[in-house]
Amino acid sequence: MRPLVATVDLAALRHNYLLAKRSTPGRHAFAVVKANAYGHGAPQAAQALAELADGFAVACIEEAREVRQVVAAARLLLLEGCFDAQEYQEAAQSGLDVVVQDEAQAALLLEARLERPLNVWLKLDSGMHRLGFTAEALRDCHARLRVAANVAELNLISHFACADERGHPSIEAQLQRYSSLLDLPFDNRTLANSAAVLTLPATHMDWVRPGIMLYGASPFAELSAQELGLKPVMRLAGRLIAMRDLAAGEAVGYGANWVAERPSRIGTVSCGYADGYPRTAPSGTPLAIRGQRVPLAGRVSMDMLAVDLTDLPEASLGDEVELWGELVSIDELAAACGTIGYELLTKVTARVPRSYKP
Ligand SMILES: *Cc1c(COP(=O)(O)O)cnc(C)c1O
């Protein structure tokens, strides 16, 4: 068996969810498990949080089906709402909460003949300009949906563009637009993502929507997951499958762009970009072997990458190599590659087996 596995620590996931809850006393939380729980496995993540979470949130109905199979009763929110009339039927049958983000979605909801009314979350475009009504249009829609037979609860939702940049002026502007609607009678209100859960108590409202923090990654560039009290959930580990000693001047990998400056020992690791390790990782990016950090050497290949073991003479064939996890944080790797932990976690490919630690 190819020695590469993503180990998912479900106790760490629960720890991080409870941290979100402790950060938002008295509030309810939708555990965001979209995109296969940010690459961790949505059914397993939902199962691990089933007894704990007040609800779950996913992007679309395809994702909701997977989660519904493991959590039969929990609130389950479709963050982009329904894409057609049939999806409203299924949402009613499965007891989903739905976002309504524009007039077309509102019209489909009003026209539908549903077996039971839905909990609806009216989406305000408070400044991100991705989805949602203007404040004025939302008032208008609220008036129509309030008296609609297909609507059970009528709730308010919006989303921050820059909650991860502390002090960014758009945060206050978005909160003000949101607050301008709070004279309307909503059953529930939600605004906060992970960054806001952790640093913006004024945005906590009735429900919060933590995503990335559940998986032990930081939404902030300048605050580490560890500093926030989060525990890493995924650990990606391969093995040293080959080793060789090279003379100074010999090159490693595609493009021959890493050249030994001294006699060097090079290890080959069973992980490449087709597994989701970023090809953009530069030489020098840390990997961990035997509890020690060692540098990536040369370009990442599709199925393998190379590591400079010269300063770790005890490294042996078959040693485990951590690509990210405890000693190399996902955020540190992401920063080295000019991306964010969200992207790396969601891009671990299907050929990498996930192993679950209870
Ligand atoms: C993905 C998402 C979240 C979670 O965001 P994080 O930054 O991962 O906490 C919350 N709300 C909406 C609408 C989302 O799309």
C-alpha cells in the first residue's frame, strides 16, 4: 500500500467546536462542513459532532444529502439556498434550512407546494457583494415571506469580506448595514464566521458559523492556530521511500533547479501535487521527520517530492514524513506557498486515504 495517509483527529475537531462555543456564550453554532468538511470527510466530521453541534451548514443540497444520512434531526443549513424548484421539495422533505439570496429564489419558494414550511435565512449583501439582497430589497422580501405559508422561521444572514483583517474598516460598515435591519422581526440572526467568532463579539447574534477554526487552522495571517487555542485536525504523512547521497553540484528534481551546495543526502517522499501538496511550495519549505524539521529540495513532482536530509543523518528509509500537522502547521505551509489553509485542506485529493482517530 502506498504509504501516504491523512489522519483526521476527531477529538481535536470536537475541541475546536467547543472553543467556538466558549467564545460565543449563549449562542448557537452551525458547524460548517461544506466542501467535504474542508477536505476532512463530511460524514465523519458530522458524525463526530452529532451530539455536540447545534446545527450544520453546507454549500448545496448534494452536500446536505451526505450530512443528513448521519445526522437525522439536526438543523442543516444550505448556505447558497436552492438552485431549482425540485430542490425546495427535497429541502422540505429533508427538513433543511435554506438561504434565500435573491428574488428568483424567493419566487421559487413562494410558488412551491411544500409538504412542510421551511426555515428561511434571508441573505443581506452587507458589503461583500457576492450574494444577497440590498437592505431595501430585503425589507420588501421580508414583508412578503413573513406571511407566506411555505415559510416557518424567517431569519437573517450575512457574511463578512474582511473579518480576518482585524480593524479593517469594512467590518464596521458591514455590521452597521446588518444592524440597520434589526428593527425587523427575525426569529434568528447570524453573521459571524470563524474570524468573527474569535475576535468580534458584537457580531455573534443568535447563531455563529465557524468553519476553518473547527479544522484547527487560523483565519488570521498574524495569529496562529496555536495562539488561538486550536488543535490541528488533519495530519498528512508519507514515508521516505528512497535515499541517496549526492556530490556537491548535483541537481534534484524536475527543472534541476535545486543544486547541492555541499555533499548532500536526499530523501524521496511518497507525496506529490496529485495528492494535494502544493506544487508552488518552494525549496526550503519545512517537512518533519523524527520530530525534526527538514527542508524541501527542488520541485514537487506529481507523486513524490524530495527532502534534504543532510542535517538529519539518523533519517532512515521508511521513516514517516509529516507534510503538515503537528510540527508543520497547515497555515505555515500555506503562507510559504502564497495561499491559505482553506485551499490546501480542501485540495487533498481522493487518492489520499483518510484515517479517523476517534
Ligand atoms: C464558508 C462559510 C462560512 C465559514 O467560514 P470560515 O471562514 O471557514 O469560518 C460561514 N458562512 C458562510 C456563508 C460561508 O460560506
